[in-house]
Amino acid sequence: MRTFSTTLLLLLTAIPATAATPPPWVEVSSPHFIVISDTNEKQARKLAGQFERMRSLFQTVLPHAGGDASLPITVMALKDRKGFQSLEPASYLGEGKLNLAGLFLRTADRNYILLRLDTEGSHPYSVVYHEYTHFILRKAVWLPLWLNEGLAEFYQNTDIDDKGVRLGEPSANDILFLRENRLIPLPTLFAVDHNSPYYREEEKGSVFYSESWALTHFIEMGDFEKKTTRLQDYVNLVGKNVDPVVAARQAFGDLTRLQKDLDIYISTGNYHQFEMKSTFTSDDASFKALPITLTDANAVRADILANNKRQPEARALLDAVLAEDPKNALAHETMGSLAFRDHNIATAKKWYGEAVQLNSQSYMANINFAIFSLMDRDTGNDALIESSLRQAIKLEPGLAPAYDALAHFYVERRKNLDEARMLSLQAVQIEPEEVRYRLNAAMVAMAQQNPDNALAILHAALEIAKIGSDIAMVNQQIQRIQRYQTQLENVHDFENRRSTHETASETHTIVLPETTSTDSEVHYSDAPPTGPHTTVRGVLRAVRCSYPTVLTLTVDHAGKLTSLYSNNYYRIPFSTLDYVPTGNLDPCKGIEGMKASVEYIDVTGQPVAGQIVSIELSK
């Protein structure tokens, strides 16, 4: 049970440096976890075993979630509250804030569990169990939000010890809250998504979480006692894209009756819980243990601080780490992460490049160096970028961003497009819930001149998109491709009419579509350019689209004008640097006067300087 702190503990007494003894640090590695602690080896081994049993339990009770971690999760276990507060998010610090005992931290690079070991209460790690449930359910993108949260609430009060396992202990706070507040009608509850006020607004959200727990608990216990499979039937239906409300009626029966039964269940308080014999064991003695230096421990602590949005403290600790150990690879990686958060891509690339040199076996250093090189429009290190991405895939075959980045690299360089297609599909397979991988897979299909395949990929992306901005981006791409197909149809129609005209030796004039350019004497080469890549930054001027899909523009940079073109503006990868566009981005009408970074390939013998490769817009 969570408690609340009344004061913020601060270290007020100065201790002379000569009298301070650095705390011992130990690292224990089990098959799926790395425990780093300032206690002792025995305690660290016990924790690693506890988390291995936790993992085994969740793999048993949620066998079809498919979200097991492919990489070890790092557990930072601190012996007391002071050590824990030195790392937890600043939003939890201060008088009257939640006094956390544990925290699950998911980052782009790593996954951390942060623990304090001096806690009291019956469920000190409820937050960890709650978030770990979400973690292993993360690939079940089709799971309705009420059930996703309901299962996390259900399993957060799990107890695992040497005697056995207890699941589903009721939450007294949830019960009291539901008895004092009006429940959400079940058809509304089943339809709640990430954009719903029942999920986003605090007052309504509290009812949503508590009621989701109560309904999950009610059905789970009912299925167990009556030997029915209603909850699994419901999961199977929504997994087949059946509407969550329709699926509920099919699996649970009359929803009005279910609502009444739930009301009675909450009011009577006749709750049960599962008890399982201790079948989840681990060989704690087989775990590898080694002492680690304070400098190495501080490198991990700095990475946690950076990901908990405590950047000033992270930088100060990193400075100390690098002063002590200039070759600390993790410190270089975290410095790269901080540079990226400051939108300094060139500096991020530098730090990650140095991390690769220090530790070529770091998959994250390899992939981030490559990604930031691509973002920095670095065309002079293609061999190193490609080898870094391949090394990342070799080191960690389950790393979706590496497959996606290598596919993107090949599309930008207009080579190995068949391999790019396989790479992008691999990224989607590894993380089907990630919309941007599907967007990039559609981009690969367009590079292969296969708009039908691209549309199929994007329509599948719409089915799993949850965030409004993701939905908007997918719809925008669909509309662009549909316009492209219309243009192609116009071209084919014109070519057919021209062929008929030439065969029949007719003398009448064929009228071209309204989008036809009046500059009929200007022809831009369709041959793939072979010149060097160049990037120019400035303001877009004289943006013009002409028949069928030609885009010409001029980049005004410090008074110098660079004229560029593309014969197919639907193949130009557009991105934004410091804002999210609203509505559809029309390259023919919506980018005039905008700031941009345009990458192009030099061409010769043309009325323009180069052929556009990509455009990055900014405010």
C-alpha cells in the first residue's frame, strides 16, 4: 500500500571528503535482469531471483501477450530512501508527493526498474508490477484500453514469496472510490481510447482505472469459479478486429445485466484472490556477480537521471564520470542522448560515434550513431553508417529501429530497395504497435513504385494508430498516394490518347489536364542522378508543381538562390524539425515561404542545381 511523505529529506550536514567512504556497489546478472545495488551481493542475488520469478509468473498468467523483453532489464536497487530520491523523477519530490517504493522506467534505449529496499507495507512494488504488466502487453496493440489498464491494476497487488503466489488482492482504495462515485456505463467503458476524457481527465480517469480493475477482477474470478472462458473469448474477438462493444455483448452477454452484477459485486465486497503454489523457482547461485566501481555505477545513475528529466543533475554526474574515466562508453552514450534532447543532432552524432569507438559491442551506440548521422544529412560516411546498422542488428536481432533505419538509409540512397522492403517489414513484425515503422514501410513501397502495396500498409496502420497525430500522418500519406495514383491515371490516359492520335495521324489538338506546365520547353532528366549529395538551408521560394508530378522550388539562403526539382514529389520524404504540422501537408501549396533544410543531388546539364532527395521543414 502506498504511503505519502510529509517532508523532503535533505542532507544538510557537510561531511569532509576524507571521511566519506564510497558505498560498495555490486552487479548481479541473471538471464533476464541486471541488478545493480549499493547493498551487497547476497541481497542483489535475492532481488534478481525475485524478478526472475516475477517474469516466469507473468509469462504463465499472460502467455499470449508476446511482449517479453529481448534485452535484460536493469534494476537499480537502492538501500534507502535518500538514494532512491536522488534518482526518481523530480515531480515526485517534495512535501505531500507520493512516496514511491518502485518505478518502471521505459526509455528509447533501455528499460530500468528503480527500487528502494527499506520500504514497508504489503505491496511495496505495486508500481513496478503495474508497469511491468503494461510492458509485456505492449505488443497487444489491439487490446482495449479498459482491459489493458484493468489487468495492470489486477496484477499490481501480486505477492511472490517462498511459500507461493497470491494474485488479485482487492484494492481497498479502488473499492471505496467506486462506492462513492457513479460508475461509467459499460458500453462507454468498453469504447474508451487514448483520446477519451475518461482516460485523460483526472476525475473521470480515476473512475475509469478503478472500474476497469473491478470489472477485470469480477470476470477473472467468475471465470475461475464457474470454469468459463468469457475474458479469453472477449480477447479472441477483439484480436480479430471485432468492435470492443460488440465483442463484449458476444462474450459477456447482456451488458445491462452485467452492469447490475458489477454494482452488486462492488457494494457487497465479497472479493477473492488466486493462490498458487510456489512453482516459480530460480537458481540464484548461478547468477554472475561482480563488484563495480562507483564511477561505473554513477554512469548508470546519470542515464537514469537523464531519462527522468533531471538533465542538470545528469550532466553534473556525467562530468564527474568522464573526468574520472574519459573512456566510459555509457557516459558518452548518455551525453549523446542529452544532446539529442537539446535538438543538437551534430553533437549527438559526435558522442555516439565516440561511444562506438570505445565499445563496438554496444548495439545502442551503433544504432544511434547511424540514426543521428542520417538526421544530420551526413553523406560522407555511408559505409560507416551502413556497417553500424548491420552491427546493431547482429548484436541485437530483435532491435526494430535498426531494421527500420537501414531500410530508410537504402531508400534515401536509392539502392537495395528489395532488401529495404524486407528490413522495413521486419521492423513492423518486431514492433507491430509502432506506427512510424508502417509509415516507413509504405515509403519503401512507394520507392519501388508500388502504391497499392503502400496503401495496404497504411490502411493497416490506421487500425492500430491510437494517437491523433499518428492518425493524421497516416491519413495524410494515404491522401498523397491517392492523388499520385490519380496523376498516374491522367498520365496514362494522356499517353493513350497521344498514341491513338499518332496512329490515326489526326490533326486536332489534345487538351492536357489543368496541371500541365506551360513551360513545355523545360525538361528535367528522369535518369537517376549520380552527383554528390548537398544540403542547403534557407527559405523556400517559387514553389511550383507542374504536370504530372514535377516540383520545382528555389532555396533562398543568405541571398543566394539554389533552384531544385523533383520529377515525383510524392517520393520526397518530408519531415519536420521543431513542430507538428496540422492538417495535410501539400507540397504544391503549403510550403511556400517556409524555412527548410533540403538535401539534393547535384546534376549537370540541367536548368537547375540538383534533384531533391528530402525536405526537412522548420518554423
